[in-house]
Amino acid sequence: MIALLASELRRFRSRRLVKVLTGLEVLGIVVAGVIVFLTQEYDLAAFPNTLRGSSLVLLSVGWMLGASAIGAEWHAGHLTTILTWEPRRGRVILAKIVASLAGVFVLSLAVQALLGIALAIDAAGRGSTTGADAAWFAESAAVATRVALLSTIFAGFGFALAAAGRNTAVALGAGFAYLVIVENLVRGLRPEWAPWLLTDNAALFIIGRTDFNLPGRTVVQSGVYLAAVGLGLLLGAAGLFRVRDVT
């Protein structure tokens, strides 16, 4: 199992989409850092709010990477090859899930750290670092960890949908349709169902209870709920993988 997991971690790291999206994120951070430095005086005390505001990018990247981690394998026919030397399907799908989620979590933390470095340079050069104390660091670390965890959960959503649909596009299309169309309709027609909507729970988990009120939910409860939904989808996808034809 260790060898299989190591192989899947290397496969995730070497995927073209991972490299492209990571490169785009780094480029975006550099460009944003230069623009901020040239056009404004950045207050480093606002960094936790910056992390909250930029979280949508990481959540979207997480969903795409999770979906492509299995969807591309179906498309290219690599799963058939893998099962010729490791026929135990449960181990194969578990290794792919763990590698994908771990990769997204680490990548999310690294990108946020790079963003923090870039903005710290801006603040030191043409802004203010007042208030960047131990309490600020703790809040920043907490927000960054929550963003990374939620990106990982969204990667699980994407992985499960792509595994079930055998295609990356299925996961992306289904995710867009549900999050943008279905949940907005439900929010408008049945506002009392808000505590069960993924986007509302995600907002509470990232923003925090003091700034976003969701009746019947705390920040921790929202995180647990989203993780439970993700786990349920992954278990269903793993079950399908174990019982249906792979060719």
C-alpha cells in the first residue's frame, strides 16, 4: 500500500494540470504583489481578510484537481493498466483519493504562504505591518488552514463526481450546475434550507461565525457537515469503482 500511495503522490505531482494551475497561481501572486506595491499601501493586519477573499480561487482549483486526478485516468485508460499489476481495486481507489486530497491540501497551504510573503514585502516596503502580532499570526494561520481544508473537501467532491461519471467534465459541469443554479434556486424558494446548502456552509466555515450567521450552524459544525458530504460521495464513488467494469 505504501508503494502504491507513493506512486500516486508522484503521479499527482507530475500531472500537467497541477503544474499549469500552480504556475498560474504563482504568476497571479507575483502580478498582484507588484500591482499592490505600485498602487496602494497594504496593511498587513488585513491579511486574514485577504485570505478569505481569495479562497474561491483555491476552492475552484481544488475541485478541478480532484476531478482531473481520476477523470483523466478514465479518459486515458490508465486505470486498466494500473489494475494489471495491482488488481485490488479498493487499494487503488483509496491511494488515488489520499494522494489527491493530500496534494491539494499541501498545495493550498503553500500558495497561501507565498501570498503572505508577497504581501508582507508590500507592507514592509510601502504599507504598514502594525498589528501583525502573535494574535494576527494565529488568526491568519487558522484562516489559511480552514481554506486548505475546504479546498481539500472540494477536491473530494470533484474526485467523487469524476469517478462516478468517468470524466473530468462531468464533475465540473455537475458542480457548476448544482452550486450556481440549484443552490441559488433553493436559497430563493426555500431559505429555511440554507443550513443544508454547501455554499452557505462553506461561507460560514471560511468567514467565521462572527461575520456570517447561518442558523443552527457553528463554524465547526459547517466543516464537519461538508466533510461528511464529501466522505459520503467518495464512499459511493469507491463502491462504484469496485463493482463495475473498468474497460
